[in-house]
Amino acid sequence: MGKIDSIDAVQEMLAAQDYVCGRALATVVFLSLRLGRPIFLEGEAGVGKTEIAKAIAAGLGRNLIRLQCYEGLDTSSAVYEWNFAAQMVAIRTAEAGGGADRAALQAELFGPNYLVERPLLKAMRADPRGAPVLLIDELDRTDEPFEAFLLEALSDFQITIPEIGTIKAPEPPIVIITSNRTREVHDALKRRCLYHWVDYPDFERELAILKARAPQAAEALSREVVALVQKLRSQDLFKKPGVAETIDWAKCLLALDVVELSPEVIADTLGAILKYQDDIAKLQGSEAKRLLDDARASMEPA
């Protein structure tokens, strides 16, 4: 990929990776690359927040390092830990050999050979392909102490290991932080980032996404699928389907050799787009036909 010197170039780069990107999001990505600022992406699950990190890494030819967040995540899982099993073997070996130099052994045990690097530390290392893309996925799942630690780490792009010293990134990684907004992330971290809310796409953009990700689907079927998913999002559901579910559903329909939607087909394949039984129950019987009729009525001319 050539130099990314414009917003249009960002859109072209992402499009080459089958990621259909609006201009507002492309602008945020361009500014992040130009200014070296992290990106903070919020939005519902399945709208493409994680996928854009993959697309940027592939488009730039960089390594993707992913930190999947969860409740209770700590520095030993996110930054580094010592290989205790290997350390114990080294201690037993030294004791069996007799006359071990304790100072030398301790220095060796807490040296690079016994250090297990986790995503944040890996992202600080030099990479011949250029600064990696660091994806910190679903930050809202962690607790506030880890969020505070992350704020410090991203301020200077360095990690301090007491036994070794400070490791500073020779070139700051391209950082993308995502949140499904299950809780509010502290303003102090957001202020370090360029912010963008990733919303559900409109009909034309979602159709373009589906064509990129499921090109085998016929035009008529793709339009019906997108129209019906968009109608579903207007319903009172516990969990609205994301773009990921749109793509999954289309692929399921292709596997079943479906050429057009019907209430029966919808009822049989609802598990591809809805993940809660209460939501599925709402679309049984005549409700599926009503939604399909509404979706077809709302479709723009092909």
C-alpha cells in the first residue's frame, strides 16, 4: 500500500480489505495515523469496531496485536509475567549442580529469557514491519484500576519492569480502543484519543458491506436481507442484530441455496441474526411475514 496522505487514500486502503468506511470514520483514522493519536471507538456490538483494526493492520502491512479485555484483567495478563515453571527448573538445576552463584542466578532468572510478554509489552517492541496495530478490544469490560494503568501506559508508550527497567516503544503503536458502552469509560482516557461513535450503517452502506463480504449473494437477495435486518433494528428487541449478523445470515442463506426470503425461511434461520429466545419468539408466525412485507415495501428501486 502506498503512502496514506489523504482521507480518500484511507477509504481506498480499507476498501481493499473489504471494509466499507464512511468519510467521518476515515477522517478519524487519517488523523490518528498523521498525529499518532489513539482512536476510541464506541458503538453497539457487531458494527465493525474490531474489524477496522484488522483492516488497518492488513492495509498497512503491520502486525495486529490484540488485547481482549474482560472483568478482572490485570497487568500479568495484559503486560507481562515471569515464567515461574521455567524459573523453578533453573533453580533445581542450579541446586543439583552445586555451588551456584546466587547473584548471577537471580539476575538470570529475572532476565529476558524468562519474561513472558503479553500484548501491551509486545506492542512496545521494535518491529521490522513498522509500528504494530494495538487493538484494545471491549475496554468497558475491565475495571477502573486497569483503565488507570492503561492511561499511564498510553501516555508515554512505555512499560516499566522493576527487575529489568523501562521499555519504551521506539515508535508508538497504532492504538485502537473499542467499547460496547456497557459502562462509561473515564473522560481522562477518552481525552487522550480521537473519538468516534460507530453507528449502524444506512441501507446503501450496509448493502455495500454485504456485497464486499458475501459477494456470491444475488443482488435481490442481498437487498431483501439488508432491508429486513434494518427493519428488525427498529423493533423492541433485547439485542438488535449488528452488521456481523447481517453477513452471517446472508452466508447461511447461501449455504441453503435460498434465492429469496419467505416467512418460512426467516423462521428457520432466525438463529443466525437473533441470539436471544425472547427476541426469536417475537418473530414467530405472522410477525415474520409482516416484517418481510414492510421490508420489501421500504426497499429503494434496484
